[in-house]
Amino acid sequence: MSWEVAERVASWVGSGRPPFGKGSTPLDGATRAKLETDFAEATSRAEALVVEATGLRPGTGPAQARVVDRAGWVGNNLNSFRHLLDPVLSQLDTGSMPGSLQSAARAATGAQLGVVLGWMSTRVLGQYDLLLAEGDAGDVVTYVGPNIVALERAHGFPPEQFRLWIALHEVTHRCQFSGVPWLHGYFLSLVDEGIRGMTPDPRRFAEALRRAATSIRGGKNPLDDAGILGLVAPPEQLAVLRRIQALMSLLEGHGDITMDRAGAGVVNEANWFARTLRERRKKASPPARLLQQLTGIEAKLRQYQQGERFIEAVEAAGGPELFARVWDGPDQLPTLEEIREPGDWVTRMGLASLAAG
């Protein structure tokens, strides 16, 4: 992996070159200072609201807000990926390849990552870094200032409410990972297990093409479930991927539900914000939609809805107390099938009568 190529490509894509997105206007000093002040206040306020709504209390210090531009967001994520992948990537380099081919392969891989991160930098508003959610890094919630300001100006959003609304979702993720003692380590173990299952085996690509053709003949988009990774992953890695998807569905759905509940009576324009962002996703250009499918981002967007439906169904069956059992340990987490069929999880928790009702 060439991290230098990844950074250069991400910078080019993130600058808004068509077809990946619109360029962002650099923030002047006064606008950036106001963002930093507003998000410091919004993050602190959001944390109090989320703790009250969920009962999940972070085990570290108070959340810290950090405002970055697109390049800063890309840099943070490249550092996270490098921290995670460097121990593994050396095993994927084939020493038998000629030096020129090795360099080309590393550059191609870096370019692929750069395209994904660069495009995402034009869309993302906030982030709690799940890969480095430990130590001082576990206190930081990041906001991409130019993207937030651009949306506020384009749609006339009231900044105070919109910024609090964004903070509520991201702070919920921090409360999940720092308020549930086992969750962060479990998440990283899944990611590590998935990455260590990667090997550059050309036979998998041939098998992926056969599976894709079968899906297409059946009238299904082969990229629907997990993008290109879902096609090329071997069975054991695909099983890990599905566990990660189930966990992220739960966490993202919980983030959206908490954002609504914690913001009730405080963020009066929440429905307007949510509706506008949904329309924004639908209006992505065809190349951008293809990129979403290839990378599995469209599958991630569906996670929000599936996770919300799961939580609503579980609470309808047994109230918030039943849902809270998901935080008891990894064995209590729903599978991807249970996310889609919540009654199965309710039954597994020993509440078959409630599931039937």
C-alpha cells in the first residue's frame, strides 16, 4: 500500500473534481473560530442529553470537539487505517513479484483507498473514530467544517440547531464505545479478524464473477450486501463481515434513534434536517452511486434503517429494558439475520411469548 499515493489521490478527489463532488470553499478565520466555539458547546450539551437518554456513561473524560477541513479528515482516517493495516499489509506483499510490479500494485491499492476516502470527505459531516477509540483519541469527536457550513448555507439551516443535531449522533457513538466496557475491544477484534483473512488469491475473483452472474440472473444486485468485498471474501471472512455489518446496523440505528429522542424538544428542525440529507443521498451522480455500491457504502446507509426497525420492534416486544440486553456482552448481540427478523432475537432472549404477541 502506498500511503503517499492514497493521500495525493484523496486530496484530488476531495477537492471536488467531477464527478466525485463539489469543491469546498476554504473557511475564513472568523467562520472557523465560530465553528470551533459552537461545536465545543454543542458536543458538551449533546453528551449530557445522550447520557440521560441512553444511560450509557463514558468511562473517560468529557468529549472534545475538533473541527477539520476535508484534508484534515482524510489525514485522520489515513492515520487510523495505517495504524490498523500496516502490520497486515506486509504479509500481502508478494516478494516473488518483480520490483516494478510490486510498486505498481502498492500504488494501485493506494489510489483505490484514496478515491474512497477523498469522495467520502466531500460527504461526511462528523465522525467518532472507532479504530482509535482509546486513550486521548477516545475523547475526540471530529466535525468537517466546510461540508457543514456548505449545507447550512445551501438550505438555510439554523446553525445552532443543525450543529447540535450532528453532535448528538456522533456523541452517541462515543457513549456506545466508551460506555460499554467490552464493545471497543470486540469491534477491533472483528476488524482484525476480517483483515487477517485477506489474501491476494486470483481464484477468488473468478469465483466472485460467478457469484455476481448468479445474483444478476436472479434479479439481485450483487453489490447490495457488502460491495465488492462481499463478493471476493472467502466464506470465513464473509462470516466476519456479516458480524461487523450486524454490529454497525445496531449502532447506527441506535445512533439515529438516540439522536431523535435526546433532541426531542431541543432540536425542533430535526425532521427537516433528516429529510434534506436523505434527498442529498438520492441525488448522488451515477459515478458516485457506483462508488457507493462498490465500496459497500450503500449497504451502510441501509444499516441505519434496519437498525432502527430492529430497535423499535424489540422495544415494542419488551420495552427499553429488553433492548438494553444487547450491551450485556457479545453473545447478546443480534446476528445480521436477527437484525432483519427482530422476533428471532427476542425469542433467543427467552421471550418467545412476547415475540408471538
